Amino acid sequence: MMTWRHVTSGDFPLLARWLAAPHVARWWHHETSLEAVERDFGPSARREEPNEDLLAFLDGSPLGLLQRSFLHDDPEYLNELTPIIAVPSRAMTIDYLIGDAADVGRGIGTRLIRSALGRLWADHRDAECVIVAVHVDNIGSWRALEKAGLTRVAHGELDPDNPIDDRRHHVYRVDRPTD
């Protein structure tokens, strides 16, 4: 069973370890010192900013991280995305990681995304859709999005998370379920 809770400052050592793992570092390209994790995740943990960081647990054990936010809360990214795809006013985005490499490639990422979407729809009843851009070379991530029910709706150039990557991205979307 997958459960969720908001990240707290007590989770920062775990996040630092996950962010340093090669399979995560490749795509997240994040500083991994405790100071950097505090700087970047502290405001969300203290609920001082609108984006949300949540930990996913599988059968009670920490599994991964989910970031979610309304796209309008990041005007710079929204301006980069809108030439590629029409973005509804209440569109959200997610980013995610599986912390331990042993859990990668086993379908757990797809389960995490499906569970994350269910939680998002329940927590944000005003969210119209979820739009996710993923680098073209991050095949595992975009396949997990597809298996979780998102549809590739665009392709375009966006700033990559990792500066070693070019700007090619696929853009995926899923609308709020109507049932």
C-alpha cells in the first residue's frame, strides 16, 4: 500500500542521500549537501511556498519523493512551456523520484505516479489537469508516465534540469477524471 505525507526537516538527510544516488542525480542534478537540501526543500517543508513536497511510502517504508505545484505559481517555467502547449489556468505539474536504485525498473514508478495523481485529485479539487515535461532521453520516466495514463501531447525545447542534456522534451498531460 502506498501512503503519503509532507516532507519535514527530519527528512532532509534521506533526501540528500536519494539526490546523491547516481540514478537520481542523473536527472535531478541537485546539490546534495544538507545545507542545499535545507535551502531548497525547507520553504516547502515549512509551508512557506505554494509548491508541495511529499514523501511516498510503500508498505510503510520510504520509497520516493513527489513535488507538485500549480504551473501558474512558477511564471518563468509557465512562460517557457506555453509556446509548446496550451496550459489551462488550473494546470498542475509533478516531478518525482524513486529513492533506491533497487526499486527502479520494477513498475514501482508507475504505481507511484498513479497514486500521486489520485492524491493530487483529492487534495486539489480545483486542478484541471496535470502537465509534465520530461527529457526525451529519460525513457524510464516517460514510459512510467504513459503506463500511469498520461498522454504525450507535445514535444519541444525546454531548459534541462541537468546541463549535460540538450533541450529536447516530451510533454505529457492527463485531465481530471470525470467519474
